[in-house]
Amino acid sequence: MSFISPSVTGTKLSEYEIDADKSWEAFGITNLKELAGGMTKGDMLFFDGTRLVKIIPGPIGTMLTTHDMGNDPTWSY
């Protein structure tokens, strides 16, 4: 199952166009189209153990902190 055209020769993921309308369920991704449609500059995604979740940019001066496996990242000072 291919989601990226073999004729595309980009060297960065950001250069590829991902077809969010295709079925991604084989990869455990069920909400890609909704997430992609709602993304704005600075948004990121992480897998919460069940689905992809959007993280919006945190307040100025904060950094995204991870808390070991099995825990969601948070913004902290």
C-alpha cells in the first residue's frame, strides 16, 4: 500500500504530499484526515497509545517535555 508517488524525488518529508483520504487503518491511524485538515503552523502530532493527537504550540518560553514511555508530553517552563 503506497501513499507517496514513486515518481516523487524529494529528500525531506515536508516535500511530500500525503493523501489523507486513503485508508491508513493498516498503520493504526484512523483520524489522519481530520488531524491534517485542522493543522496550523507549529502544530505537531504524537501517538497517545490509541490514536494520533495534535499538540498545539505551547506558551512563549515553554518547552515540550516527555515523561518516559507511556506518558503524554506536556509544555513546561
